[in-house]
Amino acid sequence: MADKIRVVVLGASGYSGWELVRLLERHPGVELVATAANSEAGKTLQDLDPQARQHPLLSVEAALDLKFDACFAALPHGVSQQVVAAVYDQGRTVIDLSADFRLNSPEVYERHYGVPHGCPDLLSEAVYGLTESNRQSLSRGRLVANPGCYPTCVLLPLGPWARRGWLAGAHIIADCKSGVSGAGRSAKIGSLYVEVNENLSPYQLGNVHRHTVEMEQELADLGLGFELARLTFSPHLVPLSRGMLGTLYVPWPDGVTESELRHALEQDYHQEPFVRVLAAGQTASVAHTSRTNLCAISLHPVVERKILILVSSIDNLLKVSASQSVQNFNLVYGFPETTSL
């Protein structure tokens, strides 16, 4: 493609925004037109991140007045939807990193995010950006809803089995741990160093975390009409700057052998550049994926209990946010999927 895609990044003052700008700076097909953050407008990105270049931080309104082709919106939930709708209505491509376009139902969105959805007509236009599952749709998409962090960590290992109907009616337990950067860059007591250091805290137990409904929605879609799987999800905060680990407990499906279970994972992911199914005897860890766009998956059968344990590792700022959004951008615009990643 001869001409570069002119790109703006909205919400560049957050951790994911920083990572996104770094990836786009080295993308050979991108001209980074502007970075924006209302709360930090007038500063440069280097004022916030010493490793960044001196990109001026504009207001979102000023950035949207510029000439561009595509927008990455790393804005808060509830704020993003109106901005995304305006950009989309102008015929431009939008990759939204918030939750505003992930859910299919405006009623479900309002119930879990506490505000009415301002653009319900656009929900059907959005393509869920779990790249490895929705590649074909993403290549034709103009509004991409990047998945949440926990859903990416859970859906990638479960996807191959869901597509084969092996999770029909299953009760799955997802026990997941996240680094502190998953809480964002705003000041919160629970994210302070003294609160987090030398501590491990479960939070939003009882299936009340917002990502639960997103995971159940996508498991149903992956299941292709099979009886719905049920999910019990327990998130934890761990004293790491970044990283995410999911330990998933899945009932062993009747009539399916251990070799078939492993083969399904390996068959679906052997050509995927960013998913690694580890060999038997290996265990996925945060170190497998830190500062990469990778997802590492390991399988641990408990034969005598007829339980399967899947461990999934991702970087919560990259594979579930900045780099996954660039991976989706590459698909939308026809670049090699691994470009700049």
C-alpha cells in the first residue's frame, strides 16, 4: 500500500495509550497524525512517559478536527461511544479499546456499566476484535471493539473446544490474576503501592465483574448454537506491574480423549503467530508473554477427577489492548498481521 494510513490516538495518556503510540511509531504503513488526552492537553507525551517522544497532547476535539483515516480510541467506558459514533459516521475506521461496543445488547450494557448506551444502533456494526476467532469479519470491519483483558485470557484457550461443542452445558471456573496496570493510570486507593505490594487480593467475587457477561456472550458465539456453557469468574489483583494469568477448570467432555483435546488446541493455533500451545509438561507463566503480543496456553489433565486445567498467559497492556488493536488494524487495512508486532 503506497500511501500511509493517517492515524490519531485518543486517550494517549494511559498505559495502553503509551504502548499503542510506541507500536504505531514503528509501523511502516502508519503516519501518526496526533495524540490526544483531554486531561493532559498542552503537555507532551514525554512529560508523562520519559521513554516517549515529544508528541504534543491535544484535546480530543482538536485531534478530531484534523485530517485522518483511522482512530484508536483508548477512552473511558461511557465516554468513548459518542466519540466513536462521530468518527464512524464520517466514514473513518475506529478501533475502540473501551467496552462500549463489545456487548450485543444495549440493555445488558446499561445493566453492567451503569449508563444507557448512547449509540445502540452501532452495536450491530461492531466486530468483536478477538483476532484469532474473528479474522474474516475483521478484514471487512470499520468499527472494531477490542476485547477486554480477562475475556482475551479466557476465550483464547477455550475457543477451540467451544467450537467443537465440547463445552456444551459445562460449568467452567475461571480463576484469573492481573497486574496492577490493568486498573489504569488514575489514582485509586486499591492500586497504591503500599496496598498492592506483598499482597494478593481477590475482588468483585460472585460473578459481578463486568467481563463475566462479555465472556459468556462470546462463549455462546464460539459455541455455534450448542447449549451454553456456564462460567464462574474470580479475578485477583497481584503485585505485578503488568501481566495476566488465567487458570481455567473445565469438566472433561464425554467421549473425548486427552490426545483429541490437545490436538484441537494445536490444530487451531499451530499457524497463529501470536498463540503458543506449550508442550505437555510445560506450564504457562507470566514470563512467557510479558511485553509481547503472545498468548501462551498449557493443558493439565486431571485424569482421575475428569477435570481439565488450562493455564493462559498474556500481557494485559499488549495482547489485550495496544498490540491486539494494532493486530486488528493490520487486518482491516490489509497489512501483514505481524507488522510492528
